[in-house]
Amino acid sequence: MTDAAYLLVHADREYLLEPGEEFGTDLGVIEVPEDVSAGDEVDTHLGTVFEVRALRGPDLFNHLERTGAPMMPRDVGLVMGHTGASGGDRILDAGTGTGILAAYLGRAGADVTTYEIDPEFADVARENMATAGVSDRVDVRTGDLTDELDALADGEPFDALTLDTGDAPAVVERADDLLAPGGRLAVYSPFVEGTREAALAAREAGFTEVETLETIQREMDFSDRGSRPSTAGVGHTGYLVFARAP
């Protein structure tokens, strides 16, 4: 990975800063050394000590600049687990958005080509990839993946295809042309209608192991009275379709 930003932490404060960056707080000005490393300590000009920590996946979700609602860690985890993404894999992604999924894939060692149709979103995603330290592994392209399917199909096949776009079913129809034999497909959608279309498209394209999941997660509350699932918040985040290329 290329050089990434670091978390500087003091008690409940944490700031995402790059080597050489200067940042003012009410606890004093933080001047991050150019040669900073995880485990170092940095004093503000008022003497407050901040611990330097390396970025982890959840930190990316909490601190990367957002251009909309990013994919939640629970959904990222399912995508990573079901595709088996790992070092050396070639992954084609569409619907970059903030780039949370692309960053996770890149930090797992995969080489990612990701398409974002909104130029401003794509620019932010490139900055986020630099912050995450994966600019050398994640190629953020501005454009519509459906316009590039023929050219991509003529190239080297991908090991996995991950989609978070409204037109995902149209891409799934061509997924067999894009994936290596046995390659993995993952489609995320916030709506059940698009999920159904993607699952049907995968089956019609001859994919096997087609599986559709709804992601629901509930936090637990523990008190002197007893333990129970939390009544706050909505546990549902979205729907995921997984399949395997023939």
C-alpha cells in the first residue's frame, strides 16, 4: 500500500491526519511529522499527547469524506466473505460512491477497477483512496460501467464483480463475459425490486449458487434489569445477491 493518513487519538478525540499536516484543536496545534509511524506520540504546542494509530477498516467508514450513504461495514463484510476477495485478485466494481468497499478490497490486496458516474463523487473517491493508502491498487474511473462492457469483456477476466448501482441487472446479464470461470458476483441494493431483477438476471445468465440475503443487525442492551435487543434504530441496511460464474 502507499502511504496513508493516520489517526491521532487522545481520550475520546481522534483526528485523521496526513504526515506533515498541521491541525488546530482546543487542546493545541498538532504538527504531524513527515516520518510519523503508528505507535508514535505527538505533542500539541500545549503539551497534550496524541497517540498515532494506523487506519483500520472501521476507521475508513468513520472518517473518509462522504458523498452519500456509504456501504455499511456489515454489508462490506458479507461482500468480502462471499466473494473471498484477497491478494492478487482482479475485481471490477461499479457505484464507487465514497469508496468504502473499494478501499476495503484494496487493503485486502486486491487490484480494483471501480466506476463512478458522477465526476465530483469520483474525485472524492480518489482522494479517499489516497487517504486509505490504496491509490496504487484502486483505479477510480469516471463513467458508466455499462458503456465499457464490450471493452472490458475483451480484456483479462476479473475474479469478482461487485455492483452497487441501479442498473446492476443489465451488468449482471453480461457478467459471464467479464468474470473468470468460477468468479464471484455480488450485488448490493437498498430496494427489493432491483435485488429480484439482479437475482433473476444471474440465473438466466447461467450463474450457480445464486443467493439473496437481507442484512439485519441488532445491537444488544445490557442493564441491571436484564439483557435484550435494542429498540433504537433500524437494523435493516439492504439486500445482497451473490452468485458464482459458470
